Amino acid sequence: MTRRRITQLQDIPLVTPTNDKMPKYRQIAAVIEEYLRSTKPAAGEKFFTDRVLAKHFSTTLVTVAHSLNYLCSKGLLTRKVGSGTFIAGRASVNVKRRIGIICHEMISNDNLYVRPVLSRFGSFFSEHGYDVISFCAPPEEYRRLVDEYELSGVVIFVPKVEFAPAISQLHTEGVPVISIGYANPALPGIAFGTDHEKTMDMAVEYLYNLGHRRIALLNTDFASSQVYLRGYQKAMWERNLPVHPDWHIYLDSQLPQVREDQLVQNLQTQQMAPTAVIIGLISRSATAYRAIRKLGMRIPEDLSLIGLGSSTHLEELTPPLTVVSQDLEKIADNAAHALFAKIMNGNLTLGEWDCAVAPLLIERNSCAKID
């Protein structure tokens, strides 16, 4: 492999650090590190002087010295008194850049959100020369994984709402990080997905316009369940609709047959039976269909169903399920480009990316109009 020699100062991206939450020397160090790892200059080659770099980044000699010393501690540069700064051996080897994916949901065949998004996101970074490695870890382990695996960037998949402070802390510490799942307004420029409250409002509005007033929510123990419940309650109240306690149907079991039996029992014992059900987790659609048929009910004549999410399998249900869909490809693409920009520019996203991708109503045959 032919190594690229350091000859032009403009080879290093010109970034003027502006994020007060991240030390300026760390922002500059991140830019230089990405440059070294992408160009892989030869070991022993002399690097730019502190004075030249200070002028390039419009900063002080002290700040540049801090940046270079930090990179020395990571084994990328060496400093020799009276001689200057040089490329260390570690920067010259073919070090694979790594993206860490920390997933908080099971990556299984019936997970119709994580798998397609993960695949598209991973393909983007593989094409840009990054290894993509996945982890399962709680928020308190985020920082350790970044340091131990020398991650260039981190994506947190489908985090719970309460994980936002830990994600924000990574960003504050200078780690290029984004999350995918829920476009959490508490994480501007970081959290990518759909606005779940808006998605829920769209589902309630659609059923309301069909004449439904007794609308239930089928919820389960997934990352955004709290947000869906809050959006459901808000959407119902704004239309002056009652929110009966029985209409929040919560399934807490991981076993399909048990989930099905739970739903059958719930619907059988309701004193105020709903006329429509919103399925909060799209992978529970088949469970809902089976349970309703066990009760001898017809879809949509006796009970209308609308799902939240995306899957091609939904068209195969009888009748096909109406959904408020998410554009998974756009979510993955926006998140990948934003994280790449953060990595290349020292955690500063210079472009603007849509964090909240608008949901789309897809009408099929699972909802009926009522008087």
C-alpha cells in the first residue's frame, strides 16, 4: 500500500471549533486523528509545527500543544524536544476505524425496525472503510466501550427515553454519537427517528375521522412504549375522548402464545369494549389478529386495527393492516450522514439533517367506518 505523504496543510480539514461543551483542544485533536487514520502517513514522517497548526485552526500555541500531546498519549504522534512532532508507528499501520452500535433491543427475525435500519446504517460505514461492531450494554458502560475499543463514533439503537442524559454526556465529552429510534427533542441533532407523539396523533385522528370514539392502545415492553402512551393520552384528550383504563392493553410476556392469551382475556373482560385498537409495536400485529379471531370477531367489521411502524409482511395479513409507517431508509441515511459529519469535523455537525422523519399513513383494509 502506497502511503500518502504529509505535504499540504489543506489536507487537514479546516474546522473552527465552536462547541463550548467540548474542549477546543479535543475538537482539534479529533480532526487531526481522523486525518491520520484515513491517510495513514509513514511512521517517522515529520508533522506540521505547532505554530503552523495554530494559524490553521485560528487558535493558540497552548491549545495546539494540548491537542498534539493528547494524540501522543493515544500513540498516534511522538514529540521530540528541539526536533518537532512526528508520526508514530501506530498511526502508520492499517488501523481499522470502528463504529460501535449499542443496541437496546433484541436483533431478531421478528424485530421489524432494528434489523433493516441496522443493515442500511452498517452498509454505509462499511463502504467508508469502517468496521461496524455491535454491543449490548447499559448506559453506564457507554464510555468504557468507547475507550476500550477506540471507537470513532457511536450509535445508540432504540434507547429508552431515560437514557438521554447518558447519550448527552457522551456528546459533551467529545464523542461523535447519535441515537436511532425516537426523535427525542431532549437530544437535538443527536436523536434520529420519528416523532412518536405525532405518529400516535395521526393514528388517533384517522380513527376519529372514521367515527371511532372508543380507541384502545396495545402496548408492550419496548423502548418507546412510554412515549407512545403519552402521545395516545394527549391525542385522545385533545379530541375530548375518554381514556378508559382498560383501553391501555399492556402485554409484558415474551412468549407469543402467552401474549395471545393475555390479549384474549383482556378483550373478553372489558366492560367498555373498544371499537378500534392501535398496535404500538408492529411485530405484535399477528398476535392481535390471532387473538381477535379466537374471540370470533371480524376485522374490521367488529374491531378496526391500525399499526405503528413498517414491514412488508403487513400486506400479507388478512385483511392487510393499515399503518402509520416510518421511512426506515431515510432515518438510517440521515443518521449515518450526520454521524459521519460529526466524526470528520470533530463532533461538530456542519450540515443540517432531519432528525424527525415525518410518518406516513398507508391505508389498507383493517379499518372500517362506523356510525
